[in-house]
Amino acid sequence: MQKKEILQSIPAVNDFLAAPEAGLLIEKYSRKEFLKVLREELNKIRSQIINSRGEIQKDEFDYSSLNIKIIINNLAEKLKLESNVGIKKAINATGVIIHTNLGRSVLAKEALNKVMEVSENYSTLELDLKSGQRGYRSKKVKKIFKDLTGAESAVVVNNNAAAVMLILTALMRDKEVVISRGEMVEIGGSFRIPEVMENSGAILKEVGSTNRVYVKDYLNAVSEKTGAFIKVHPSNYRIEGFTHSVKTSELVRVAKKNNLPVIEDLGSGIIFNLSEYGLPDEPTVKERIEAGIDILTFSGDKLLGGPQAGIIVGRKKYLNQIESHPMMRALRVDKMTLAALEETLNLYYNFDEAVKKIPTLKMITEKPENVKSKAQQLLNKIKKVEGLKIELVKTEARVGGGAFPVSTFDSYGLAVETGTKDIENLVSKLRTSKNSVIARIQADRAIFDLKTVRSIQLDQLAASINKAVSEVF
Ligand SMILES: *Cc1c(COP(=O)(O)O)cnc(C)c1O
């Protein structure tokens, strides 16, 4: 009978509700949320008692596990964790501009306003206003890409992985696609080029070695089964030393001679050359089209600075086939994505406007002195606490998003040392704080890189740091 007696001594829900600590949690999270986690917790305690082996001796039972204050304390932890589960805004103090875990590119105001406008109203998504007939959802995007890159056509899908998948499914089923072994890339989040290709029904024909590939390797691979050559941008790694790759112009020449299209998965894709601002001197999308690449794909939310999307540009004869494939319907983008993409692209007609208004480009081109001044402003807002050491330091910011892994930007930030206190605890408190501040730890110091923090976020960032510090010390 011992179990029954112990079960009877579990406090009732009303006893919990009467505790002042419960009142605070209800105020913070709502009564409904509080009752939900309370019932879960009480059920857990009950089943632990019921399922325990044999009888529990009454004097052996740890009654503190039934203490109202202790249980409410556990509930507070649980509620805090659960309230952090959904998507919410965060402050990116990592210095990684296109941070996949943090949502990649921040959208331009213009793009956001357009999303609002077409979402809170009906829109002309698929209506041709002149004829009153059904229109096409990516008409404007096609025109803009034609203007910006000279491409004959453009197609927009859900993301770049979908773009690669769709191209191969629509054009390369049961055909051999020739790829260099040095470009068999894994992008992260389990996206492996070879696996995508296999799933599309294309047959992978690997040529060359990991570090060296020659034009003759591509040539030797050509047979009546060959459908295309594909190039994949090795976005997230670099092979250095004894290497050889095939120039785009060479590859295009050989492909043309054999009547084959060249497909290129660019990953990031740039509209403007930003080498002046620390990015590698890479050909733009326009230059690649001019070099004769037939079909190009890239992401909407990497260096382009727009919403998540996969963009395919290139020759009309291929893109028409891609667009009319049944899979297109499953991969098409919604009106919010399209609105954000159109408005982001509109800004590209003018270089100065683009780098001023598209946050990703703005961060890339922001001068180090400006970043330093933000770091100084933040430093001035941090309260002095005994045992806490803060320094303004030089840092290295990165593009991220699997793009240009070896290039860095000169940047500035704050390095915070907590002496005897656990630095991991501070960084974790900041992550789970109201503003979700994401910083990194380097050599036992928390580093706040200001390259990815906007001026208007400085007060919030300082408040979060001050609060977390006060909790740790
Ligand atoms: C990032 C990347 C992808 C995947 O793009 P998503 O838009 O995330 O689907 C594919 N290929 C390359 C080379 C990339 O860098």
C-alpha cells in the first residue's frame, strides 16, 4: 500500500496555483501553458512511482521530489526551453554574414514591404491585367534576369537544391552527366551532389581525380549516352597545392563541339564583382552566361541577398523544357517569395543602391572603421563588473553560407573574459535570452563580432549582455 500513500501525497493542481512562484510563471507564459507543463510533470511523477519496482518504503522515498517549490522550479526551466523552440528573431554576433542556421540573408526593407503588400491583399500573382487571362508568376523575374545577366530566360524554384534536381530530372533522365571528381560536393544538411543526381535519374560519369582534371578527361567520357557536362562550385572547401582544373571557356568549347550543354551549379552566384571588398575575383552570372554556360543555378538567399529560392538562368530551349516538367509544380515558389525576390532584384539595377539597401551586400561592403565604431559604441554600453574583462579586438568576419571558405573580412568586435566564471554559461544564457544573441567562443573568450550587427541593434545587444553578465556573476 506504500505506493498509494505516496501517490496521495502529491500536491493538487490548486496547491501549485496558489504558490506565488506559479503566479510569476503564469504572468510570463500564460495560465494555459503553465497548466500544460504542470500536468505533464505530475503525470511523469505519478508514472515513475507506479512503475517503480516492488513497494517503495515510505521512509526511503525522497519527498523533496514532491515539493511544490522544487517542482515549480523545474517547470520554469521547461517553459523557458519550450518558449525558445519556434522561429524568432536573433542577433547574429558571429561575424558570419550568410549564416544558414540563422536564416541566411536578411531581407531589404523594400522586399519586406512588398511581401506585406501582396500578402495582406489579393495580388496579381497569376493574372495578366491587360487580357484578363491567366498570366505567369515569374514573368517579371525573367525580365529582370534578362536585363541584369543577358540570360534568355529564368525559372525560380524553392531552393538551389531543387533547381539542380529539377534540371537533371527534366533534361538528363537516363543520360550520363560528366562531372569532375573534385566537384563531388557535400553542401551540408545532407545535400550531396552525387545523391541528388542519382535521385533525378541521371547517371553520374565521374572524371579526373580529386585534385586534377583535364579537358581530355571530359572528352574521353563522351559517348552516345552523354547528356551534359556539369560544373559544381566547390563553395565550402578549397583544394590547394598540386591541382589542375578545366577553364570554363575550354569546357564550353569542347561541349559545343560535341553538341552538349554545360550546366553549372554556382551555389552563391554574384551579380556584381565584389573583389574590391574582399571577395575572391569570381566571374559574375553575366560573365558566365557570356562565356557560354547553357544553364546556371544559384541560391536566392546567399550572396544575392534575397529570400530562399533556387534560380535557374540560361537558354530558352532548355528552360522551357524545365518549366513545363510536372515536377515544376511541386517546386514552384509562393507569392511571398516571389514578391521579395522581385523587389531585391529591382535594387540590382543600380550598384550604389544595391549595396546600400540589400543587407547582405551592405555588410560585405561595410568599411572596417565603421564596424570598429559600432564595437566602441557597444563597449561603452556594457556595465563594468568586478572580474569581467572586456576588450575591443580585431576579428575576421566571413561570408558563410558555404561560400568562399578561405576569404575573410577585417572586422572588429568585443572579446569578453569571465575569469573564474564559466564562459559557456554566459554564451548559453545569451542564446536563450529574449533577444537570442548568438556569439562564439574562441580561446575561452566570448567573441561578439560587429560585422553582422546593425547599429539599431546595439542597445538590445548591450542590454542582453548586461543581463547575462549579472546572472553569471
Ligand atoms: C548552397 C549550395 C547549394 C544548395 O543551395 P540551397 O539554396 O541551400 O538549396 C547547392 N550547391 C552549391 C554549390 C551550394 O553552394
